[in-house]
Amino acid sequence: MTSTAIAIAAGGGGDVVAASVLAQRLRHRFDVVAIMSYSWDRLIVDPTPGPRGLGDFDGLTSHHELVAQVTVSTVLRGPGRSTLPPLAHYVGCPLLLMDPVGGVAGLAAQFGAASRVFGAQTLLVVDVGGDILAEGTEAGLRSPLADSMSLAAAVRSGLGLHLLVAGLGLDGELTPPELTSLLQRHGATEVAELGAADVTRFAEVWNWHPSEASGLLCVAADGWRGRVETQRDALIDITDDATIVYEVDAYGVAANSLAANLIATTSLADAEQRVRTRRGYSDIDIERDRVPALARHDEWTPAADTVGAIDRYAYAAANRGVNALTIRRVLELAGASGAGAATRLRELLKCERPHNMRPPLYLA
């Protein structure tokens, strides 16, 4: 017997793709009637630090004062764009906006209202990579705020709860030994193994979407194997293990992670400060620090030797045993950090190096 559920894309961005893939893959267990996500994109897409809220959009469809649906016609106000409206075309069910302005308390209220509107009894919290399992002390942890708030709010909502982790390690944050230890500690069980048929409908998304972790999940499910260099020099091995989906004890993770410290928060600023107190900085601090440099790069145009420089780097990477770079890494190397610059470089490479372009990968 299936349970009517709402899937929560814990980190926003590419987690929407994973949530949709798992909704279909696990339809024998869950009837997913909606997906909820932050609009919190990389600065290359939206140059405003932090997540966007209900007041930042035109064209939302209101189901309740706390429940707003993003459609293909929804538009983000101000500079940049949101990846949610174009993703709404692919996900196959209503895509609802999570607004964390009211902290975990506010998100929990949104989850509760959405469950009543759509007749759901269960939440499926979906994370790609596994950083949602982190206890907060791990050296490589970079972006715990969104995931931790999502999990804390799901617990606080009082609804039935399942935590699903796909693409273990593909976010390049926790080390394989750390992830293995956390999976064992929280009684992880394998619930699915993804294949090409699960991700086919999202193939063209990676022509424009910047997510690395979810893009690599789809690459792995499609059968590609090898070593990938991602942004900030991280190296990730795509193996058969990347296609496994785990269900983990959500309550155990919440009690032993940053989520435990956020569950009482009533504002985003409060949640951010609690993460900052624990780790010395918040995810949004990192984005704030990067904004000035990003603005200087949006007007980037290809130089005469841009493609040649990329060729030389890819050749050197191949000699180091790297099979592919993420396109996000190529953009980083070229200094094409703004949305317009990224589009121009993608188009250039598609024309000049079509055999290297396998979005989200650039083959070395």
C-alpha cells in the first residue's frame, strides 16, 4: 500500500531533479503529489546571496497563504533567475516554493499546510551527496544550512518522515569514511539502484542547470564511470556506488546533526547565526563574500585563446588520471562566473568542442 507524500528537495537547486527521480522510482511505496524546494541557486544563476522567498516572484500560483506553486510562467524579480520555473516543466507534479524567512518554525508550518492542501501524510526528505548526515564538525562540510533547516522542519512538522540519500559523495563534501560511518550509525538501508531509464527525461536539463551533484547522479545512473574534477579542485570517482539510494533514520540524523540546533528557530537570520556560531561562518556568508568578484566577471567574453587554454588544462587533467571536468569547473577555470558569461562559454564550447561536451561533463 502506498503512502501519499510530499517530497522535500532538501538543498534546493538540483535536489529537485533527484526528488522527482526518486518519486517515480519509489512509486510502489509513495504516491508523491508535490515537490517542495527552496529557490536557492548558485550565484552564477542568481547573484543575490541566500534563498529567495515568496515576495521575490511574480506569477506564483497560490494554494494557501503558506503554499505557493512555481510554474513555467513564474518569474524571479530583480537580477538573475531561478532554476525552479524551467524545472517545473520536468518534474511531473506541482513544484512548491519553500520560504525559510520564518526559520524552521516557518518551514514546518509550510509543510503542514501543503500536506493538508494536497492530502499527504508523509514527507520524503531527499538529499544528493550525503551532507545532510553531517554532524557539523567535518572539515569538508561547506553548505549545511539548507539541508539542516529542511530536516529540522520535517521533524518539527509532526508528519510521517523518510530520509533518502542518493549519489553518496557526489557533492564532494564528506569523505567516504565519514559517509560510511554515518550510514552505519543511522541504520541505512538500500532502497533502490538508479538506471538510465530513471533519468532520461532530465538529460537536456544539464545543458543549462549548474548543479554538479545532481548532474553527476544522472551521469552515474546513465552508466558513465570515471574520475571527475569539480569546482574548487575536488576529485570525485563515479562508481556503481553512486547509483544506490539509501533510506536513513531521519530522527537519528536530526538528533545528531546541525538540524538539532535549528529546530527552535523562528527566522532565517537566527538559523544562520546558529550555524555561524557552530562553524564560524554560514553558507550565505560565503556567498556574500563572493558577490563583488562575481559582478566583475558577468561581462566576460571569450578571449582568442580561451578554447586553447581549456584544451591545455583538460590535457593536463587527463594526464593526472581525470576523465572529465564538470562544465561548472570549466566555467570556473575560464572566469565565466556570471549567468551571461556561462551561457556564452557553453555555446562556444558546443560549437568548437562538441565531442568534449557531455553535459554536465566536459570530457578530458
